[in-house]
Amino acid sequence: MVSHGHVTVNGKVVNIPSFLVKVGDEIQVRDRDSSRRIARDNHYEGAAVPAYMESDVQNFRGKVIALPEREDFPKFFQETQVVEFYAR
């Protein structure tokens, strides 16, 4: 969705999936039928919301309220593998 311009951060269209957000940034699905249909088709309503985010499902938006802590990452996430991958 991000690559195809269906997401905004603080009201500006973002098309870079690795876009760095900060505490206080508001992330939203664009206010277009096509963008919102894609979100609905991918069951955005049932998606888990991380502890460091605040969600407003009805309005297709969320807000970063804190930086993620190590405990916030899923148990299957192995950060050493990520570091090794990018260290090449």
C-alpha cells in the first residue's frame, strides 16, 4: 500500500515503505475509495495494534505515541538475523 501511494504521514503521501516516523506522527490510509477498499480487503480492522500506536479504525488512521521497545517486537523476530543481513 505504501509503495503505491495509498498511505499518508501527517497529511503527505508517502511511497517509501522504510519511511521513518517519529512520535506524534499520524499515519492514515488516503481518503480515496480505492485506497480504503484495499485496506478493507486486507482486513485492517482485525489487525493487531502495537502498544506504541494509537488507532482510529473508523477513520483509517493511527498515531505513533511512543518509540517501540524491544519487548514490543513479536517473539519470532530475531534481530541478530536482521543485523547480519544488513551487515553484508
